[in-house]
Amino acid sequence: RMQASGAAADAAATAPPPDASKVAGDTPAPATGVLAALGTLDFWLMLAAKCALFVFTQWFMNFVGLFLRASFGYTQASSTNAISVANAGQMVGLLVGGKYYKKLVPADQFRVIAAGLVVTAVVPCVLMANEAVPAVKAAVLPLLFLWGLCFAVPFYIPAGTYALECGGKKHGALFTNLFDAGGFTASSVWNWYAAEQSRLNRFDNLLFSLACLGGVAAFSMPLAMYRRLPARAKAA
């Protein structure tokens, strides 16, 4: 019995130390699992949403001021202030919304993202009606704030969460880089179109394109999130 105890002690002493990442429950995804994830419908849905939402960053940075000056008679200075309102909406959405979003259960996160993206798609439709509905001109600043507020959390958080879930710490950056590459590509194409339309003063076309892209994001991102919900949460 003493010999058996000594052999067990020797085996424990010579055994390799446990993998710290596995002890912490953070086992990185194997390369084969990453390649499999790239071929899933969820990945392509999330990529489509990220590409569509990336275009909105170009709109907020480069074209909102031009739109306000052409459509609402804003001056250079006042349009710059109006852009700050949209940026403030994004900041509030990310700092405040992001804080509470992470505390929600996955089913409620899905609902929040779906609602935010629906608003993101609807606001440009409302702005298109500025000539037919005089109230739109009075509400343009609150609409820009609301637009930025509802856009921020869907743009920044779900795709990053998906990347970490599929790739872990080791491969998550790969998914993030693919999403960003797709977004920059989509933005470069849309920027060319937007520059031409703004030169022709056809901002209705730009708003229509944003409404369509918002619709793409409002369909694909919530669908990807819904497909990854536990069965119990889907039934609730």
C-alpha cells in the first residue's frame, strides 16, 4: 500500500501542469472550428449586417453636414453643431446603452438590437419626407440624436461578441478583421456613390440607400443572434 501511494505521488509530481486557459474555462477555438464557423449562415448574416452598418459611419462623418445645408438651409457652423448632436447620440448609446446591454439575458439583447436597427432604418425614411411634412424640419436634431443613439450598440457590440464566441481570444481577431475588411469595402463603394449623389444634390437617393442598408442590418443581425439563442429562450 505504501508503494502504491509512493508511485501515485511520483506520477503527480512528474505530470505536466494544467493549461491555465483551460482551468479558466477559456479554451481557444481550434483552427478547424474557425474554418467551419466561416462557412456558417450566422457568419455571413453578421458580416452582411456589419458591412451595412459601416456605411452609416461614413454618412455621419462625411455627409450629414452637406445634407443639412442642402435640405434644411443650415449654415456651415450650424451644420457642424448638428453633427455633434448625432455624435452625442452615439456616445450616449455606447456608454449608457452598452453598460445595460451587457447585463441583459441573450433574448433581451436580441430584442434591443432588433429595435435599435429598426429605428436606424426608419429614421432616413422620415427625413426623406421633410418636404411633405413640415414637422420633420423642426424635429431634425432630435431625429439625428435618436439615429446615433440607436445605431451605436448594434454597430459596436454584437459583431465583437460573435467574434469572441466563435474564435475565442486566439482567433477572435480574425473574425473582427474580416468584419472590418468587409465594412471598409462596402464603405468605399458607397462613398463613391454618395459623393456623386451629393454633387447632384440628390440626397433623397442617399437616404433611400441608407434605409435599404438599415433594412439589411435589421434583418440579418437579429436573425444571426436569434439562431444562436438557446432553445428555451426562443420558446419564451
